[in-house]
Amino acid sequence: MSSAGSQPEPRRHHYVPRCWLAGFTDTGEKDGTLYVTDLGRKKQWSGKPGNNGFINDFYRISEEGLDPVMVERALAQMESEVAPILQAVDRERCPPDKEAFAKLL
């Protein structure tokens, strides 16, 4: 359990954000299907963004006294703010306004 209480700790730490992977799906959404190619293993499969581009506990911190998933939680918060901006840029094919650009930075 997390230090936050009843919410379980996230285990799938995405090194490629799900919002970015969603842009490669058939629907352009996180619940769409994308195709993954592993060149090293010479394998290819279809899947969802939530099930690809992650390593369990990748950003986990083992320092005593710190929230072990604080990095993952911070990245998830950033993704929730940035994803709509990136989607709008892709959809509208124009740069973000000054406020949105500041959030991206």
C-alpha cells in the first residue's frame, strides 16, 4: 500500500507516456490499439498503450522516509496536464498558445 492510504502504488512506470503512445493507436486514444515491434526478439504484437512502454517500478525510490513512487506520481500529474495540449496541437495542426506553451516547458 502507498503512503497515501487506500490507493495502491502504481507498478507500471511508463518510460514512454501513455498519452504519447495513444497517438500511435488506431483511434488516437489511450484505449485504442497500437502495434509494437521488438527488433531484438524479432516479434510483433498488438496492444494498448497502458500495456506497453513500461517497466515495473522503473522510477521507484528506495530512500528511507521518501514516498517510493513520488517520481511516478509527479510524471503522471505532468502527463495529465500535457496530454490535452499535445492532442490539441496534433488535432489542430498549429502551435499551442502562450499559456499552453508555458505548461509544456
